[in-house]
Amino acid sequence: MVTVIAAIADFNRYAASNAPVGRYTSRIEVLACSAASCEIGMFLRTAGVNSMIAGRTLVFFSADGAPLPAAALPMRCRDTGSD
């Protein structure tokens, strides 16, 4: 749980900073969220990356059933409460 909270906090800082998307990612976004789960997608670029991962999406999610503290939710989920 601590790792998920840290990852979401990092995502919130990243989103707030307007930093450029990574060398290998075209975008990162919240796909879905609720009090018990959060999904963040990392969309990989189609060019300049290994062909085995080009154009694919990595999805990170929390789904252990324990509610996430509001401070750990992505900003979008805090505002709306759910997707």
C-alpha cells in the first residue's frame, strides 16, 4: 500500500509540474479511480522504442480492497470522487 501511495503522489507531482512526457511515453493519464482502486496508464511511444513495446500501454493499478486515503488519490479523483 505504501508503494502505491508513493507512486500516486509522484504522479500528482508530475501532473502538476507540466513536465514533458518521458522519453518512452507519449502520455500518462488516470484511466479510472474510486475509493478502492486507481488505474494509471502509461502509453508508450510508437517510434524510438523497442519494437516489442512500441505502441503498448502499461497500466498500474491498486486493487487490494483497502480504501486509498484521499491524499493518495490522483487530483482528478479527489475532485470528482470517482470515474
